[in-house]
Amino acid sequence: MIVHFVTLSTILLLHNPAFADFRSSCSMYDNEAPCVCTGGEEQKAVCEYGGLEIIPHDLPTQLTSLDLSHNNILKLDNVAMYDSLLAFKLTHNNLTTIGQDCFINNKNIQRLDLSYNCLTELTHDTFVGLYSLITLDLSNNEISSIKEDSFSSMSSLQNLDLGSNQLVQLNPQTFEVSHRNTLHHLDLSHNFFREFPTMALSNLVSLRALHIGHNNLGYLPDRVFSKFKHLMDLKLNKCGLEDLGEFTFAELETLQMLDISDNKFTDVPETSLSQLINLETIFIGGNDIKMLNSNHFSKLSQLKQFNMQDCKGELLLESGVFVNNPDLTTINITRCDLEDPDESIRLNYLHKLEHVNLHGNKLTTWRQDFLPMTDLLSLDLSGNPIICDCHLKWLRHWPIHNPEMILRASCYNYDDQTSLLAVNPEDFTCGLSFNSIIWILLSSVGGLLFMGVIAVLFIKSRKTRSSSSCECSRLTLPSKHSFVSSSPCWKRRHENKPRLSRNFSGKQDIQVIQNDVENNGRLIDLPPGQLNSQDSSLEDETAHLYDVVPGDETCNYNYPDVKITQI
């Protein structure tokens, strides 16, 4: 009977209009309720994507955590009723206004997240009552003005995020003296600062992290960070910096992480970096730096992580790079068009190296002596045109020697970009490729064809000369008759060519004379009396220079009057 009574009472309560209103915001019996509530020591309500336009009034008043993300709330004015809140999240709404004294009763809130809204201004009354607030996230709003004393009630504030707003400058009184020893993390990135807000930040001597990247600062004066003697994390990425002064980082002896990526540096600012004797991590990619040498990081003896991504052009490593950084454990040089280092360049002195990422470069191979491979935990060569041949067979077997290492690499000489570890070790050869074989064959065939053409032309030429050996060609001379100028039909009695004359010295001694042919045209005589007295010896020398012209069947011609020469 009692059980039936309890069941009936529950059914009646569920249909009670007042209870129905309560279920409308937070109910464990209605899946269509905008909020999901959980009990226990910390009561929480999550109302994401609930279509809410105002903060619900009917949530449990003892809530310690309230999440109203991804709704359509325009104004924040009634949070005071939930005075037990420790964490309040209202991101991705259309919040434009925070009512006066909205948080007057929320002295316990430690984390407040109002990011991704439409706030434009902060005033003295905006956050009154948030005495215990530790973390405030106002990023991704439209804040362009912060009145003085806007954060004055936040005496416990440690982390403030003002990134991705429309700030051009900060009021010198933005931060109170109370923040001098409390504020540790400040994010001013993605705003419109054109110079470093030195006056506004001068009191924040306890800052541990300062992010002011994505502002067009252009220039940083010397000792601009000298007040931040406890600073450990500094981001100056994409600030339009072309150079740094010698003492820009003076007195930042505690700095451990520096990001100067995506600026306009054409060389590593080694003089400025020399001040950072305890730096452990550096981001320097996205600049126009073409070369890294042994001097660039010579003073960074504590450097452990080197990061260089998205270089603007090809990067060259010179001998001795990182030689003064023996504690390096991580090297990330990605998308920098890095080519195969020269054989003289080695990093095998980095005995603490554990992680190497060279993704997206122009490496075609990998030398075993380039790095101390034994202690590597990860090696990423993906996105490189790696040729898997006999020179990389050792790397294919490397997991046997170091099974803990994670290796990422693909064989560029495979159409499907096959993973290096998926290729059969026996296929890592240096034989001729198919394309090379085709090229050699084509070259050989072309060479044979060329030689064949030359041979045919040579043989044809020989045949032509042979067939004309007994033909008497006629040469037209400037006279009334024609005479055979040269013919193999002429035979000489002696094989050795005789000397023409003792007195012959040149063309000027040659004289054309006329000769009449007799003896049936077969005998050519030197005419008597045509020789000079000083050349009388020529008769003996020349009497046998010419023989009877052959008159056989193959060469029987009648020779007319010819011109002969007197020498």
C-alpha cells in the first residue's frame, strides 16, 4: 500500500504545473530539458545548446558549476542568486551587456569564462564582487575600451586573457597595485597594439607568461621587459619585428620559452638571444632566415627544444650548428625546404636528442651518421621525397635495433607513397630503375642507328670512288680545248713524287705555255726551246715525268691541244 502511494504521489508531482516549471530547466526525468544537472558534493548544471535567451531562474541554488555555452543570451544580470558558484562558463553566446552589480553576491567564483561573445567595453562596475576570481577569460570579444579600475575588485586575479579583441592601447591605470604580486599570466595577443604598452604593464612584476603576439609592434626598445624579472614564457610571434636591439631581452634571466616566429627576421638575432642564458624552448620559424650556423645559439647552453616551421625559402644547415646546445632533446624543422645536408654536417654530438621532426622538406635520403640514432624515440621524415634504395636499407632494419623508436617515412619512388616500414627489405636496392633502363636502351638504339648511317655513307662513298677509278673526267679549261686534269689513268713510273725544279719557290714561278699535241694524241712532249737556260736541267728531270697516255679499251681518248705549265 505504501509503495502504491509513493508511486501515485510521484506521478502527481510530475504533472504538477509548478514542478513542470522546474523540470523545464533542469530535470532528470525529462530529456528535452535545456540543462543536465548532477548532484553530490559539487552540484553542476550543463545547459549547452539549450536555446536559452536568459539565465534560468529555477536551477538549484547550491550549484557550484554552471555552463551556459552555445546559447543566445544577450544580457547577464541575474547570476547573484547562485552565490555558491565556483565556476561559471558562458561562451559562444551573443552577450553584449553585463548588468551593474551582476556579480555582487558571487564572491566565491574562481573561474569565469565569457569568451566568444560581443562585449565591447569594460567598466569599474563590470566585475564588482569577484574577490576570489583567479582566472578570467574575455578572449574573442569586441572589447576596444577598458576603463581604469575595471579589474580593481579582482584582488586574487592570476590569469587574464584579453586576446582577440580590438584593443589599440591600455589605460595606464588598467591594473592596480594589488595585481603586482598576483597576476601571473596575461594574454594580449591578436589585438591592434602598435607599440608595447609599457606604462600599463609596469606594475606587473610577477608576470610569468606574457603573450602579445599578432600585434603590429614593429619595434621593441632596449630593456622593454626589464620589469618582468620572473617572466618565463614570452610570445612575440607575428609582431612585424625586423630586428631586435642588443639589450631587448636584458634581465630576462628566468625566461624559458620564447616565440619570435612569423616575423621579418632575415638572420637569427644572436646578440639579443645571448641575454637569455636559461632559455629552454625557442620558436623561430616563419621568418626569412636562410641559414643556421654554430654562432646563432652559442649562448643558449640550456636549450632543449628547437622549433622552426614554415620557413620563407630554403634553409641551409652549416657545420657545427647546435654544437653549443648539448642539452637539446627536440628538433622540429618542418616545411623549410631543407635539402640533404652535406656529408661534412653532422649532429651526432647531440647525445640527449630524443625527438626529431623534419616533415615536409626536400630530403631524399638519410645518413646513419647524421644523428645519434640509438637513443631517438621518434623520427618523422614524412612529406619528404625519400628514395628507398640500398642507401636506406639500414633504416628499414633500424626498428630491430631500436624497437621503441617511432619512425614515420614514405618511399617517394613508390606510386602510392608507401610507408618505408611496409616495403620489403629486399627491395631496397640500387639497381637501375625502369626509367633508367628505358633511357639506356633508347640511347643505345639511337647510337647504333647513327653508327649505321655513318657506315652506309662511308661504304657508299668508297663504292663511288672505286667505280670512277678508270673514268677520265674532263675539266673545262679557259682555252679552246679540253684536257683531263686528273685521272687515275695517268701512271707514274716511280712511286715517289719527283721534285719539280730546283728553282721552284712558289706560284709566281708557274707560267702557262701552249703545246701542240702530235703522235696521234697519245704522247705529251715538253716543247723544245721553251725552257730557260737556267732551267736546262729540267729537261732531264721532266723527261720522264709523263708516260705514254694509256690507250687500252677502257680509256682510249684523243687529247687535243692543252695548256701546260712551265716551272
